[in-house]
Amino acid sequence: YALNIKGLSFKTEWLSFAEVGPKMKALGLAPQEGFLQYTIPTIYDPNTDKLATDSFAIAKYLDDTYPNTPRLVVPGTAGLQEAYIEKVVEPLLAAMVPSFAYPAYEQCCMDETDREYLRRTREPVFGKKLEDMELEGEAFTAACRSVEASLDAISRHVAANGADAVFIAGDSPSHADTAIAAGLVCMVKILGKEHGLSKVILEHGWAKRYLDVMSKWA
């Protein structure tokens, strides 16, 4: 989203899960805190010969380096956007992770090495096998309610910008908008449109409109 919003040309290099760490090390990136020391997205800018990793850092780098493009982190909003993602967006996505984990394993692993890597790195964190994470019964109903409540909250926040508002921070998409859209689109794509959680997203009035608008930059 970020590069398309800014109208910057780019080339995507796809990596398997198991390839991410070695690739980031080869690029000279330092490990991050947490159980995943190396993550994507990461960009390399041939115009400046610089690297940026983590979507928020990438957004700020692009704003600083290409100031004549639409800004994703308007001056004075960095802290607010970071807090919004932490307190609103991340809980929204976390409610869907149990249902997302095994389908992502089935659909996104490129080979046996990748499958072994994903199990070895994720299952100790989750405390169970990926195929045992899918929620059922009341737990699944609670997850659907949680997702719907989060979408309702974001909708109210957007509405505070005006009756016709679409984005969190005003008339154009911000970094927080790209985080919301990317998370929702990823969930729907992996789970499938007929999954109960996908239906909560796609049948939510604000979310449906939001994803339609954001699709031009996908």
C-alpha cells in the first residue's frame, strides 16, 4: 500500500518463511527484539542505497526521502498512529490469529523446509500444534464478536472526521490505514470469503467500503 499510495515504482522479491532470516542477515540488518528476530516487509532503496525494515519505519523513511509524495505519517501523528495500531489494530488482528494460523501454514509454505520452520518457530509460542488452534463453538463466536466490535470502534473513529470520511487521519490514507487494510485483506485472502470471520469483515458496512477504497493501492 505505502509505495502505491506514494506512486513510487518498485520490484517485489518473494521469500519463503525460512528464507527471511538468512536474507535479512545477508543484507546486514540487526536482529529485532522478540521471538521473530527478522521480519518483513523490508525495502532496499537503490536511489539512496539504504535499507528500511518494519512497516512503520518504512513509512517514515519514505516520507523523509520522498517529501513531495503523499505523507503517511503527518508530522505530529507518529505517536498517535503507533498507539492506535498497538491498542486498536493489533487486538483486532490477534482475535483472528487462531483461525488464521493453520490455513496460512497450508497455503503459504513453499516446501518441506518451510513447513518445518513454521512449526518450529510458531508452535512453541502458541503452545499447541497449528492444526489445533482453530476456534470452535463459543470461542469462535467470541472471536467474531471481538472482530465486529473492533471494526465498529474504528468506524466510529473515522466518522469523527466527518460524515463522508473514510480514513483514520483525514482526507488521505495514513500509515495506520495501510496497517488496517493489509491485515484485513490478508485475513480474508487466507481464510477465504466464506469463513465466518471473513464474513464479519466483508459484511461490515464500514469495512467493506474501506477495503473497496483502499483496493486502488493494493
